[in-house]
Amino acid sequence: MSESVVPGSRRRVRAGLVAALVTVVGASALAVVATRSDGGAGGAAVAAAVRPVVAPSPTMIPPATEAPAPAPVATSSSTTTMTTTVAPPPAPPLHVAAARPPAPPPAPLTLTTALQQALGGMSGCLIIQDDGATIFDRDSGSAFVPASSQKLLVAAAALSRLGPDFRFETRVVAAHPPQDGSVDDAWLVGAGDPYLATPEYVGYLATKVRTADLPMTPMAILADELVARGVRAIPGGLHTDESRYEPQRSVPSWKASYVTEAEVGSLGALTVNEGLASWGPSQTVASDPAVSAATALGRLLGDRGVALPAPTAGGTAPPRSVVLATVRSAPLAQIVAGMLRASDNYVAEMLVKELDHQYGGPGLTAGGTARVLEEDGRLGVPVEGVHLGDGSGLDVGNRATCRALLGALNLSRLEPFSVLDSGLAIAGHTGTLAKRYVGSPADGRLAAKTGWINGAAAMVGRIAGQPTRRFALIVNGQFGWPAAQAIEDRIVALLTSGLAL
């Protein structure tokens, strides 16, 4: 017996099923689609039932973390079939490494940064000015051992007190004019000329690039003038007069080796050949520089046919003496230039003595160095923290600041002090820099006063260009000359590199 279905009851059953499905679908926000192969009333009932699901209320919106429902899949058969779409399980999260942003390009190297790296942790100071404006300053007010760079301070004070046209004047005097070609006695009177020299010494200096152009004072002029005055004999011989300065042959605080190794010749108001008894590989200082000077003049006179005995030391020329011969030095500006260019220790010490004499002192080093600071301070050079134990910079007790050294160099903008710039050694050409920086960007552009003793290197100078760059550098530490030179070379290379600030 076959089963019969009443059409009306089938519709009621189908409607009940749809209602149940709508309830489920509404809770899960899944779309329910019912189809009927013949497209009859059953399809319309299903469509009417699912209409609320198409536009659900806000409370029906699923949480944001749930995956959206996939599109419904419909199947059909000869009978009415209900198809539901089931959400797939959520995919596991993807762990994608965040892309690193590209590294920024390295910052361009600046002059300031490069200088800081070059100086590192070294003890010292550096100040740089472009056309007078400070562009770099590291400890410029702190005091360090300046070595020979302090000669700039001595030079400035000497030019200020004496003037650039000042000349030392060495004389031969006698109590009476010559009679019948003879003077009983004659006195060689010293005036502190540091460059009074014999022809042999002048010839020796001319063979060395560093000293070839020093403004030496020819002692031979005295001999020639005496002969021109008709002097043919000095029976009593030459006497020495070095009373302008109190005799002090060296600086008390110096190391003994400065004398034994002839770093500086014997000091005094009457000297010849920078206080040396011999020069060259076996250089020695004169034990009595005044007697050495008189002996040298006596030899020159003998070569010209003048008869005289060996000289005698000590004493002073008689008052109201007659001047028989005079030789004057080059102007002070040229002497200062020679001192700066060749870093001449002897000239620096003699200028300090002359400064003491000019202020009414006995011509001693201590008095002269005090006058240097007094004169420089009056000129506006910042001398706070500066201490000078000598004039040359050999004394390890000397202290100077980069600010003071640059202040002295900057005086060169004033006419009386122009030689403080023009007298500097030029890289690749003259003085202490004649053999340095040849072929480099500093060649011919760098002009500087150098300084060096064990453990102290210094350089103060100017670099030609637009703008004009002036600088002062002092570095102290436990190092020898090769390391000191390397430090200076690094700084000079940066200062001439063209790096932006």
C-alpha cells in the first residue's frame, strides 16, 4: 500500500521546517536558501520566511572576530531540497615579519665632527677662526705647555715696546781718536744684537734651508770701518763691554742638556754667532761669549793688517768715548720674522733680555718674561693662565692658552705687527715648514709658527683662502716627534680639506 501525501499538510510541514531553519540561521547570521524544482508556492513561502535574515537587526550582527559566511551553495533534485552554508574554520594567523625600513644614509662628515674625532681624548686645545669669527673652540682658555709657539707672545711684546724699526747697534769705541794709525785701547760694546756674526757662521747658515735667509749682522763691517778710520794698531788690544745686561748665560730653570747639547748658545749683551764656540755636528756653546766676540773681531782685524794682542774681558767703556766703528742690525721686524720662521731660540731669549732692559731692568730673563705678559696684556691679548719661564719655549714650566696665542697672531692685522703673519714659515717653502706638506693642499697656503719639545706639540698659523682661516693648536702628552708631527698633520689636513662646518 502506497503512502499518500495531502498537499496541504505538506505545505504545513515545509513551513515548519523553514521557520526552524530561520531561527537557526538568524542566530548564526547564515543565509538560508530554499528552492523547489517547479518554482511553486513552496519557493515563495521560503522566500518570505528568510526575508528578515536579509536585513538583520543590529543585535544580529556577528562579532568582528568571526569569519564572514561563504557564498551559499544550491543543489536541486526532483524533490524540494534545503541547503545550508556552513562557515569554514578560521585560518591560522599569518606571522609575517615586519619589513625593516631602509637605513638612513650616513650623515655627511662635518669639519667639527672630524676635528673632534682627530683630537679624541688628547690633552690640549684648539681654536679656529674664519675671518675673525670663531668656528671651533676646544678648551682655548685652558693652559698647556706651548713649546716654541710662545715666541709669538715674545714677538708681539718686542714689536710693541721697541717698534718694528728698532735696530741693535754694536760699537767700537776708544778714549781718543786714532793718532798716527794707532789707538791705545779700544772697547767692543755690545747692545744685545742676537744676529752679530762672522762670515764663517753666515756661510754655514746659508747652507741650511731653515736658516738661509736669516738677517745676520756682519761683524766684518766693524773691521772694515776701523781700517777706513786709519787704525793700523791697537797696542792695548780690544776690551769687552757687556754691561747692557747682567751676565746670565742660560735660564736657571732649563734642563742641563740645553747647554751641553747647545740647544741655545751662551747669552749676554755682547755675543757673536749666537753664542756658539763651534757649530755643525759638534756644536758647543761659548764659555765667555763676550771674549769670543772680541776674539772674532781681532781675527778679522788681523786679516786686514791691524796689529793687536788677545782681548781682555770685563770692564766698561770710558765715558764720552769716541766712536770708531758701528754696525747696526736689520730692523726688528726682520729679526722677529727670522725668529718665527726658523724658530730661533737664541733670538727669543735675547729679546726677552732687551725687554727687561727697556723697562729699566738689568736684562734678566725673569724680568723680561714678566714684561712680555705686561705688554701683551696691554695690547689686548688674553694672558690669563699664561706663564713664561723663558722666551724660547724650551722650559717645560711654560704655560699658554690657545686663546692667547691666537690673540697674538691676530695683532698682525695692525700695521706695526704685520710681521707676526708675514714672518711665519710657509708650508713647502721656508723655515720650519720648508720640507713639510710639499704637494699637499697646505703647500704654499699654510703659514705657521710651529712648536715642539718632548711631550708638547703646537702650531699657530693662517691658511690662505676665502675666508682666511687662523688657528692655534697645542697638544700635550707622552709622545715623541713622529707622533707630534702626525697630530699636526691630521689637523692641517682637515683645516685645508674644504669640509663644511
